[in-house]
Amino acid sequence: MIVLAVVLFLNAAFNALVWPQFYKRVSNDPRARDENGKPTAFLKVHAVLIAIALVLALVSVLVGVVALTGAL
């Protein structure tokens, strides 16, 4: 179970480190906002995908803790 927990924690760390940085780049992309400054579908879709990745990171941490503690 320790190996499983380590893999889950590494997954969570990767997601927590990479995706927020990616969001910064996406939000600064010219395609992210229209001429009125409103978010485009490009920004909205990427924001949803990044949010899903961060939720999965949180789930990975929780399952990793469960794997370490044997709470199941």
C-alpha cells in the first residue's frame, strides 16, 4: 500500500504544481478573451479541465492517506 500512496502523492504534487502554471499561460493567451474582455470558450474549457485536474489531485491525496492508514 505504501507504493500506491507514493504514486498517488506524486500524481497530486504534479497536478498541483503544473496545472496552475498552465492556467496562467492560458489566461494570458490572446484567444482567452474577446475584444470586450469577456472570457472565450477557449478559456472556459481550459479552466474546467484544470479544475478537474485539481479535484483529481485532491482525490489522489485523500486516497493516498487512506492507503497509508488502511482506513478502508
